[in-house]
Amino acid sequence: MVQPIRLLAALIITQLLLSALPGALHPRTTPQPQDQATRPQATAASLTHKIHLPLTINLYDPTYVNPFGIVMYGNVDQANGLAQMRAAGARRVTTVIDWGTIEPAEGVRDWSSFDTKVRNAQDAGMSVFALFTGDPAWAWTPDRSATQPDKRLNFVRAMIRRYDCDGSDDAPGGLCVHDWSFYAEPDFYVNYYQDDPGIKGYWGKRGAEYAHMLADVANVVHGEDRGARVMIGGLAYDAFLPPGGTRGFVREFLPIVLATLNSRPGGATAYLDAVAVHYYSIIFPSIRDKVFEIRNIMQYYGVGHLPVIVPEAGYWSAPESGSSENQQAQRLVHMYVEALAVGVEHLAWFTVFDSGGGGDSSGLFRGRDLNSPKPAYNAYYALTRELSGAKYTRLLNQPGVAGYVFRTPRGTEKTVAWSANGYATFAARCLRLVNKTGVAFAPIADGNSTWDKDGAVNGQIRLQLSANEPWYIEACQ
């Protein structure tokens, strides 16, 4: 049990910390590949260009973690774009395991729905990031104020034993899941769900209770699978609840959870293996800003060394929300590149299909039509081809340019850069240039009258970059 004085002190310190964190008062904005034979086609350009895959030598790097994921909360199957996302380079899938669906009555379990998700993902070469949710009503306390812990832990124990791939009590076919998060955006609060445990909105003002639940769950998970990782279920940490408000995300939720976990034996690191956070451009203008703020909180509570994972992130394409399909494709590249630059382990795009207009238009395909990819799908495809196996090394550090330098598996450097009205200079006699959707232009030679803006053959190529348009740039091989 948390000592009241310790927790009160932690909360006071938390308030002081949050008020001092960078980005605490961001302005609010308005949100609201297939195999080679069927690879997405590039759009027309005024200059001669061609599509081609970069030469890649697959050197084994034991420290490399593939960062490219996709969210598929429903079925993980061909009808929902599994083949298209596999071909586009996705190697992780974020999906839901719903307790109430699997165990609608106590002791009566049907794992087939989740088995199918894991099997299909693995057959497509993807690992699974599981979001646990959906407490069934039979597991609630009689007064409906909470879920009975022993019932939750019984199910979690059976779940881990089934998917730990240790050769005992496993699901048929070797179905392996080792990344587990619990309850979607648990920092959300809405006053009219307060009597329904397990439903989104329940945990928002119950940070300490959530922490104790997570610690108990983690003890079971780690006891059954030493290689498993336990995480908070993707914090929103955005659109914060105003004073006296009835709906919004509780800014103090993560600090309260970490402070409470630190009050238990072993501290927070005994229970948390990574921190999961979602990203949408609502309050925080870039994923860098948000991750920096989350890491500041993590550092303060002694878990700054843990990985940060983004199991859900997206950007809409609808004009009524101030965007466009082209802007969505730009933001997809920005988001992934900036996430890698601040050490995010992996990021899963939300989602394959649009579910509507406005803020629900973050899909990579129009509507539910797998024959109608948006530019963002081509951008995802190009991103994985250009950066698979690459590791971020440093900023480009040239005035007026957002530039990020990666080391490729070949040992060469590749820069992803964009600028409002800037120029970037590269020491090279020839450059390979690819735009955000995978259009590879003819090699750019030093002194090229169209591309080299320094107007001289001098061992350097000075490129003019377009506003927010990302380019992949590397020396010719």
C-alpha cells in the first residue's frame, strides 16, 4: 500500500515538474508494397525519373530492431490489408486481445480469434504487439467499481502460458507474443464511465490503482515468461483534461503511475519494461516534442533508460481537418524519421483503412479499397525500403534544414531532409535522390545545371529543398 505522505509528496513534485517541462503549453492545433509485380506506381513528375529498389546487403546486426509497424485492431488478415502491409515493409502489428471475447463466461475460453491474429501475423513475417482490454462483466466486483484482481490474474497467467513459446501449454503452431500492454490510453477520463471497469475512461483518475494493477500483472507475466515485456497501454498524453472538465486525458497520470510503482518493492523497473505512448499532432506539434517530454518524466522517476515505443500514431488526410493526401504522406515520413532520431524503438501507423472523414482519415488506403492506395502508402513503402536496417547517427546541422543522417547496412550514410526555404550542401560528386513516395531521379552530378545550386564543379552539390517535402539523399555507389 502506498504511504499517503510519500504519494502526496510525489504528486506535489510532479506538479512542479510538469509546469517546468519543455512543451508544457503547446498551442492546440485542429485535428479532426506489394510484391514487385504490384508495387505502387509513382506519380508523374516534370523531370525524368524511374522507380528502383536500392542495393542492400543484409549484414546481420544484433542490435537492430525493425521499427516499422501497422495497427490492425480488428482482424489481422488479407481482407484487412495484411499482404499489402507485409509487402510495404511492415514487420510489427499492433492488435487487441479482448478478455471478454475470449472468456465470455468464467472458465469458458475460446482463444481462436486471437490465435488467428497471431498466426496470420507470424505467417506474414510480423511480430505482435498486444493490447489487453475488455474486462467481462462477470469479473467485476458486485458493486461494479472494479475488476476482481484474482480473476484478471488467472486469465493473464493462462494468456502468457499460451503465447510464451516455452514448449509447455503453448498454443498449437508455436504462436509467440512477448510484448504486452494493458488497457487502451488509460490516462483518459470521462465521468459517465466511472462505474464500468475495463472500459476506456475508467482509469484516468485512478493512476495509483492502475499502477498496483499493472505491478500485479507484471509479476505474473514475468514469472511465466522471462522474455516478455510489460507496458502501460499506449498513453495518449494529449488533449488534457481542463480543470473541472468531464472528458480528457489526465496529465498527471504517468507521474502518478511511476511514483506509485516506485513505492513498491524493486521500484518501477521491476514492473515496467518499456513505456508506450501514442502520437497525433494535436497539442504537440512534433513527435520529438512529445517524446522529449515523456522522457523527462521517465528520467525524473528513474526509468529514463527504458525503451519508448509508439504502438499507435497517425495523421489524417481530410481537407476538412486542414490536411491533404500529400500532407499526410509528408507527415508520415517526418513522424518516422523524427521518432527514430529520438530513439523510439518502433512505431505502428494507425491505420490501414480510413474509418471516416476528418480525424478518421488516417488510413493508408481510401475507404476500405485495397486497390486505392493514398500517397501515404507509397511513402510508407519508400520509407521502409530506404531505411530498413539503417540506424540514426546525427543531425545534418545545416541552417534552415531539418536533416537526419542514418548509417545504412552497407556502412554508407543516407540523409533524410526537408526545409521550408533552405539549401543543403553535400560533399559528393554524384547524389542519389529519392522523393517521399519512392520516385528515384537520375543520378545528380556535381555541377548539374538543374540541381546543383552552387553553379560549380567543386566536389560539392548544393540542393534546394522544398517546404516540408522529405528527400532521401545519399552519395552514388
